[in-house]
Amino acid sequence: MEPIAHTIQLLAHRITCEGFGDDSLDLLVIAHAARDLHVNEILVQVMIDEHEPVVARERAFALVARSISSASERPRNLTEPVERPLVTAC
């Protein structure tokens, strides 16, 4: 299993059982992977924003996870530069 897929699976389980807790580092890793794969930036921002309603964050997480899964199955152009500023999930 790919490392990001494993991180998503573990985080999804924790969110289901405990809700969003102290998962900011895992969310940041997933957010960076999502940005690398050109997943919708609004979804990524909602997912990592602690001020958003929990239900909105859960839905955004699900959509980001699905987008990462489907995007990672497509061939990527590795010569295309990817800019991603480091943003904390806090």
C-alpha cells in the first residue's frame, strides 16, 4: 500500500471513531499530497481549517481522499513543476 493511501486509511478510521482530534500533521501531509495532484484547493482548505464545521471537514476529507485515490491511478506528467507553500493545519 502506498504511504499516502495508508495515512488516509488510518486517519479516516480515527476520524470515524474519535472525530477530528490532534491530527493536524496527518492532515497537512494529505493536504500537500492533494495539492501535488491538483485536487480542488477549496476542499483542501476546508479539510484543514479547524474553524469549519465538523461535518464540512468530514465531507471535504472524504472528497479529498477520493480525489487522491483517483488521481494517483492516472499517469502524471513528472516534468510539470509543482509549487506548494508550507501551510500549517493549525
